[in-house]
Amino acid sequence: MNEQRKSIFAIIFEFLASLKLAVILLVIFAAMLSWATFYESSTSTEAAQRLIYKTLWFDLYLFLLGVNVTCSALKRFPWKKHHIGFVITHTGIIIILLGSLVTRKFGVEGTLALLEGESADSIRLEDIVLSVTAPRLHVREDLNPWFIQDGIPQNKEIQYAIGDSGITCYVDRYFFNPRTVENVISDPQSGNPAVCILFTQAGDSSSMAPQWLMLDQPGRESLDLGIAKVLFERIPTQEALLERLNPPEIKPDLSADDPQGEILLKDAQNNVIQTIPLKHLTAMPHTFAYNNAQFIVKLIEFVPRAGIHDGKLVNHESGKLNPAVKYELHGPQGVENHLAFSLFPDLGSSHGKNESLSGLQGQFNYPIKDSSVSENLVTIFLGPSGNLFYRAANLAGQLASGEIKKGDSFDTTWNNIHMTVVDFIPTAQITHDIVEGGRAMGMHNDPIVRIRLEYKGETAEEYARFGVPVSMTVGGETCTVEFGPRKFPLGFTLQLIDFNAPNYPGTNRPARFESDVMLIDPDNNINEQRKIYMNNPLAYNHFLVYQSSYQKGRNGEPDQSIFSVARAPGTPIIYFGSIVLTIGMIIMFVSKKRNFMQAPPSESF
């Protein structure tokens, strides 16, 4: 029986010490690192650390590698003189593995992001925690959010006990990539009037998404579409409503025989070369010099209510305001016919023709005095009786108004665009629902957890967004719940004084980036200014602070410097193991060379 046990032990020992196992482990190690690198590049460093490097199976692999090296060295025991280099080399590998193990288990690695003028005394680690703090009960519990791997099954919840405080924490939802859905619901108790509108255009199957406007809510009473605006207003009296719906018409004094406005001639760089009042052109042509050449401008026609009919410019006597001017530009290249619209300057001054040979283009400015047509605008009014009305206007001075109800549509006067009142809620309230936006494996985009606290028969529920503390009151106790990276104290304070990232001359690429920081440690009377840049980390209190990256401030905001902070207690062990490994390899090389030199010459036949 003892012989059998010895035989089994010998077989296992031979396998663990074999070169075959060493080769297999090295091949697996190379494949594993290749896969880990690919996975990290396609997801994130945090995901790779969580699923590969900081896992139990990775630790077991390193342990097996160490066992293989140890058994390989013990296999040759008792060692002889020519084994010295071999034993020292394997001892160096074992020491390096031990140093790596110490760093993995007791080391700290995190990030620190500081704005200029900002200071911090802790860093953010990569591992995630769900912490619940009850200050008056003197309790803080860091919970393991293992559910971030696969989520929480529907209709299930995870229960945590917060120390011995009697507080129970429940987590029933985890959103990997949440998105917020806005809902507008009826609230007879404390709601505000709200109207939902939808824009459609004739001949266009696509449309904008419905939009809600709400009274007495800053930022929700208007909608800016870029080319037009929509307002939602409350009108207290019937008289004021009638005045807003039917404002007195202010007609500009338009006459083709009395042209107003001016023509601006501009060069290719949009610089104004000549300003020519139309009244002067009615009396005589305008002559000027440009680029050592003489030019003459002759007025052909002024059209106050212009339109194009059968390819020709016509004046609609009862049409909408659309001032236009037609003129000739005489120059060295000949005669150019120009047409310019006051309301549509982008049409250019060579309407329907090629670009001007002279390089000059015209812009027509016409003084519109009617403020009611200063922009494309739809105003929805809530009348004193609770009914809805509208008034639509465009830049051409065209107006439309009337009463509207839920489901009604009307012409906005903006190029065949119609507006529909999809819904109207006299007393509405805005609510928000959080829904899952879908996810890829390992990807988490601002995740959110739904938390419920129970204490002394009371319950409080809240959503906790990643990295944002949430205050919850339950059973008379105010608790702080935080879901995010674990924080680790440094034992000292770093303050970012200034950040610099000068560029290479003539480029936008930074030549270097560096941070001037203040190192503050009151316990040791340290208050020193240091400089951190690439390959020049700050070393203090067993920590190394490296310059990692940065974010340039925009619109006058301060720059942000990002540091990588590490404490690796196993580094001295790794250095010592590397020295031992190097000595062993040198001894092995010298021993083999000596044996080769002392070997007897082979006989020749």
C-alpha cells in the first residue's frame, strides 16, 4: 500500500516537474495574454481586470506555474556543483512570482483626476463597491455588487445587512446602459398646463418627434427649431387674447415707383465694396472704380412683393412681403444681370445664372418696420377659459390664427409645414422612468442601481447613479448610498497648482505635458511643490504618482490633469528576484562554456 502511494506521488511529482507541463503553461500564458489584450482593447481596462487579471483562476494559474518551477528544481535534489546555476535561476523565478503575488494581494492601483486649484487625499480604485453609511449609527458597510457581472433576474432582489445597525438594503434592478424616458402625466393636484405638438411637411413622410411645452416651467415654455420658434403663453383676459390673435396690421409703404433699401456689393471675401441706396439709382446709374477698372450699376426693377412666374420676376399686388431688386452691373467683362431678395440673401445675386465674372455679388437690404414679422414664429395661447389658440407668422409677413383643440392641425405659414396638437393636459406633471438601453458584454455606461432601504418598519427607495452619492432618509436616519469605485486614502494631500502641455512648433500635438503640484502632509510638516511629468513620478509614502493623461479646459474652464497612482509592496522582491535570476543565468552560461572547453576532442575516422 505504501509502495502504491509512493508510486502515485512520484507520478504526480514527475508531471508537475516535467518540461512538458512547462511548455503547456507557457503556451497557455501567451494565448491568455493575447486574448486579454484583445478583450481590453475592445471593452475597457476595468472589464479586463475584473474578468481576467483579478480572478481566482488567474491566481491559480500563477500558482501552478510556481509549483512547476519549484518541482523542476527539487527534482534534481540533491544538487551537485553543476546544478548551481540551474537552482539559482529557478530560485529567481520563484522570488519574482512571490513578489508579483505580494503586489497582487496587497498592492494598490488607482487614478486621481484634479482640476487646476483642486486638491484630494484619496484615489479611485478599479474595483466597484456599493456603500451604505449611517453617520448617527456610526456604521459604514462596503457591499460587494457581484450583480454587475450578469445583472439581477427579473422579480428577484439581493439583500444586504448593514452591519449590526438593523438597516437592510435591497437591490432589485441593475441597469448596464440606462437611458431616461420622460413622461408627461396628468396631475390634478399640482400640475401645470402642457401641450404636445408635432410638425409634418407635405410630401415628406418623415417628421420630428412630438415635443412637449409646459407653462411655469423654465426652459419648457418655448422650442427653438433654428429656422423658427414656438412659444406657449397664458393669456389672462379675453381682450388681451383678441389683441394677440389679431394685431393691427402695419403695412410698409411699398411702391414700385418709390424703391427703398440699399444694394451692398461684396467681393469674394465678403467685404463690402460699395453701398448704393436705391433712391440714388432711380435718378442715375452709379459709377465706381474697383481693381483698376470702372463699373456701372443700373437699376432695372424694384419689386416689393416679388415672385417667380414662368421663370420671370413678377409683383403680386396682394401677395406677401418679399422685396427684391433687379439691376445690371457693367464692367470690363461685359454686362451681368443680378437679382437679389431681401428676405432670402442666400439665393445670391446671379439668380439662375453662373457666378459673377467680376467677382462681385450683391446683397439687398430692405428696412422692414413691422416687428410682427421679424421671425418665423408660432405662439400657442392658453385662453382665460382654458381653451387653446394659435397665431402663426413668417418672415414674409403672412399671418394665421384661430382656436385649436386636441387632434387639430394648422398651417404654420412656413413652407407647407403643418403643426398638430397631439395632446393637451390642463394639469400635467413630468416624470422620468429609467429603462435598459441594451449592452455588450463587459460594457457599462453610467450604470444605475435601484435601492430600497428598510429600517424600523419604514421604507425608502431611490435610484443611485454610478459615482453620484444619494441621500436617503428611513426610520429617522439619514443614510448616504454610493455606488461606484472604491476610494483609498493616500495619507497625504495633492493639490494641482498648474498644468502645462506645450505643442510642437507649428502643430497641435503636445510636445510634453507636466503638472506642478503641492505635496501636503501636516503630520510630517511637509508642504512642498513638486513637478510630475512622463518618466518622472512623484514618490511619497510608498506611493508613486505618474502623469497619465489630461483634459484641456474649454471656454475658459481650468485644465484637468489625470494621474495614475500605485503602491506595489512586492516591487523590491521582484527586483531582488530579477538580480538572482540574472546571476543564475550568468553562472549557467559560464558553466556550459567551461564544460564545452574541457570536453575531449572527438576522434576522427
